[in-house]
Amino acid sequence: MAQKYAFVERECVACGTCVKACPRSAMTVYKGVRAGCDAFICAGCGTCAKACPAAVIQMISKGGDE
Ligand code: SF4
Ligand code: SF4
């Protein structure tokens, strides 16, 4: 099973909800503009994607193959 990580789309409104929701503290809001996930820390749990009010987080495979 391919490991996944949270990919944040450009439409992120930098609300910080995903940062609070992530159990591994993998999410950061950069310069108050946009959130991003550290793929090495991310466990691929999908909690942030469910919590994001703007629905701009996609779970993407870490490997090349889906
Ligand atoms: S919860 Fe969604 S909109 Fe808010 S900072 Fe995270 S990715 Fe951006
Ligand atoms: S998928 Fe889970 S571990 Fe990864 S950034 Fe989102 S909440 Fe954190």
C-alpha cells in the first residue's frame, strides 16, 4: 500500500485549522499565506483533509505509483 501525504492546493486560506488538527504536527502555515505538510512527518491519516473548511487538502501518494 502506497504511503500518502497531505497536499495543499493553492486555494488554501491559511486559517490554520489543519495545523491544529494534525496529530503529528506535520502541518505549518507558511508566512501566513498557505499551509503545507512535511511529507516525512505526515502519517497520511487524512485528519487535516477532513478538518479543512475550504476542502483544499488532497491525500497524494508519496511514491510515484497510485
Ligand atoms: S485548514 Fe485548509 S484552508 Fe485552512 S490552513 Fe489548512 S489547508 Fe489551508
Ligand atoms: S494527513 Fe494526518 S499526519 Fe498528515 S498532515 Fe494531515 S493530519 Fe497531519
